[in-house]
Amino acid sequence: MLLKAAVDDPCFPRWCYIESMKRYAGFMGTWYPGSRDGCLRITGDLDGSGDLWNAVLPHAGLMYSGSMIREYYEGMDAAIRRIAIISPSHCYRLQPDTLYISRYTEAETPFGTVPVLPLDIPGAITADEVIGKEHGVEMFLPFIGKKGNAAVSFAVISTVTSPEEAFRQAEALLEAVDGRTAFIASSDFTHYGARFACMPFGRDSGKAHDAVVRQDSEAARLLAEGRIAEVLERYASGTICGIASAVIVSAISSILHMQGRTGSHTTSMDISDDGDSGFVSYQTVYWRKDDR
């Protein structure tokens, strides 16, 4: 089956075809450089390793999120052989408490094709087009391609309605992978301003900036500590776009007794100030295995 995406489709901004077995890089050349050399300036060599395993990482265009994603891949545990990306959907209204998966077996990156291991999850919905059009899975692929030592798996979920549901989805995902799999929750944090219908700290984005940073830092701390009920109670109705993905990865990390911590934070305003048109906040969370 082939699906054609139009050039003016805001979710997939260039002509392309989505083939059921290969996910093409539809955002290459727009959301990040279209050449290997251009991407290398963002990814770096990624020669290092560390103890980072699971993570919450931003998925904005790489001019905004690239340095934060790079931090994870530079410190990724060398034992990881698969990265399962759990993303929200920015293009489709999805059923709540439901994972969407695909049949892709390879994915295009600026550094060549990487293998995709499809997830086999009872009750999940197979929808290649949902994952094919989703920038929330694609922003990590240049780094996976450059790192070159891991396969990737994709899943999309938009809403988790309870802590119990978060743990149910976490258990289903763990059943579908092996012990050398890391999970990335793809999520930007607060989207602030009139265009996002989010102005709890007033219309002046400059004045609201520090309050948003404090709020998102607290959300990240709760995720790192596995306090999923509090995260859902306080933030599920906000504008953290990947809140469902984030609580699922937090639940997975809790099940595996991983140690969490908050990582770096920035906002689109810190990188490119668009005046008072609003801004997006980016926050990372990391987990490592507890070897004690």
C-alpha cells in the first residue's frame, strides 16, 4: 500500500510516498538538514557512551532540539541495541489508551537506512500512515543513523487516562521487546501563548518564561521519580504534547527499578525570539539502570 502526501500538508511538508515496509524521511531538508554533512554539524560524531537508558526528549525541529537530543545519544549506554520511540500524534485524532504501531522494517536517515523492528502488541492498532507522517518519531532518526549500533521501533499514543492505564501500556511494551531496548518518550513541554490557548501566567511571554520553566522542571522531576498519578492530575490538561508517552516511559522505568533524574532545559525563545508570539518549552528526563 502506498500513501501520497501533498506538498502543502502541514504534517508532511514535501512530496513523498509512504511504503508499508520503509519509512521515508519526510522532514529531511525542512525540519533538519537534508545532507549528511549538514546533519553531522548537529549530531556530532556520537562516539561516546555513558549510562543513560530511557529518556524524555524533545521533538521540535533540530535547530531547537538537536543539542538536547545529542546529549542523550552521547551518553547512551553501550549495551542498548534497540530504541523504542513512543510519540504523540500531531496529525490524527486517536483513540485514548491505545497504542498505534506500524509494519515498517527500515527507516531512511541522512546517514543511511536503519533497521526497524515492528512491535507486536495485543490490542494495538496498525496504522503505517500515523507513524509515517509523525515528526515526533523522525527527529531522533538522524542520531540513530549516525550512532549506527541500534535498531528502532515505533509506537504512537495520544492519551493515557489513568496511572493504571499507563502501567498497562508499559507492561505491554515491555512484553514486546528484549532487555537491550531503551525507550524514548517524544515530547516537547509547555506550549505557551495565545496561539496555543495557554496563558496562565499572562499574555506577556517574556514575563511568563521563568514561571513556565519552573512548572516544567517540576513536571520533569515528578516523571523522574515515577510519580505518575501526580503528573496526570497536574499536567494532563496542559500543553505538554507527549504527556502520555512520558508517563508510559516513566512507568516502564519504575517497573525496571531505574534511577531517574532531570536533564537540560531550554525554550524556543532562548534560541530564536519571535517577539510575543509565544514559545515552546523543552525539558529532558533521563533514567539509568540501578546496578546496586
